[in-house]
Amino acid sequence: MLGTGGSKRVWFVCIYVFIVLLVDTLAANGVRWHFDLGAIDFTIKWSVFSWRGDGALAQFDFFKFVFWLVVPAAICLPRMDWGYFGFARWKRADIYLLLGMVAIGIASVLSILYIPQLREWYPSASKHSSAVKISMLYQQFLWTASWLLGWEFMHRYFLLRAVAEKWPRWGWLLVPVSEALYHLQKDPIEMAAMFVAGIAFTVWTVTRKNLMLPLIVHGSVEVGLAAFLVIV
């Protein structure tokens, strides 16, 4: 049972995730807030939180890496359940489920060909030279590596464990809701797909107390998307 300290912890986790995702969204969209208070006139440029590397690391998102992964992992470290990160808790049926979900993920990537608004969001790079394609794949890999593990850890470990312990019956729903809200900046179809996938991923994680399946499936979709953009 959660005591007073546990109640404070769950609210801290929820507020942390909300603020981090909000700041990241504002920074990614270059939002500026201007305040004119008479004698005080100032502007907040949220792009200051868009932390990218230089040169070969230009696509590595350090803000996401730090605040989606490093900070939550440091907070969780004293009570970390390492079983979430291996395969000891898997059942034989999970292997077939994994293959099926990967197939669905790849099919969702291929569906971009038949959905005009998604094709506009993800334009083809197939006409570029091989050198440009390789560079694009490298940049996409670097960008994905900077946030993918952090996304899954922050949502399906850091947030999920806190809300599921506080509200066992329905707390887990806050995870796919958080994912869907973050994807409001994307196309509505992608947002809806993220919400549905988030429900499936989160239910499995709660059941198995393991986040490897969501991580692998999500990663396969991102790899498939990168390959799709330079081939089709």
C-alpha cells in the first residue's frame, strides 16, 4: 500500500512527465511566449531547450536523452526492478505476439503509401543519391537512438509503475493518454495509432512486468520507417 510518501511520489512522477513532454513540444515547435507587463517586457524562447549536438551528432537530441532516460533512470535506480529489461518473464506465446506486432507495425509503415496526409508528413527520399540516403539513415538512427529507449522507459516504467501502484484498476490508462497527447502535434491518424498501440503495449507491460516487447516493436517500426523513406 502506498503511504503519504508514495502519494507524493506518484504526483511528482505525473507532473515531471507532463512538464518534460510540454517543454519538449514547445521547443520542437519553436514556440515563443512574449510578455509585456509595462516596465517588464520579455520573451521566452522555448527553442533554448532544443539541445542538439554538433557535426556527426547534429541529430542527437540531448534534451530527450537526459530528461526522458537519464533523470528518470537515476530516480528509479535505488528501487529498480531489473526484470523489466530481460526476457526471463516472457512466455512462449509472447514470441508469437512479438512477431505479429512487428508485422502490424511494418504494415502500418507501408500504409503511408495509401494515406495522402501521412505521405505529406513523411515524403519520399528515394530519388536522392546513395550517399545522401546513407547520411539520412545515419541521422535517423542517431535521432531515434537519442529518444526511443527514454520514451519507453519514462512511460512504461517510470510513469507506469507509479500510477499502476497508486490506482491499480485504471492508473495504467494514463500512459497511452500521455502518449496520445504528445502526438497531438502529429497527424490525427498517427496520434490515434499511437493511442491504440500504447494501450496494447501498456497492458502487456502490466501483465508481464517487462518492457522489452514494446521497445522491440517500437524500434522495428522506427527502423522500418527510415528504410521506407529512402526506398519507396
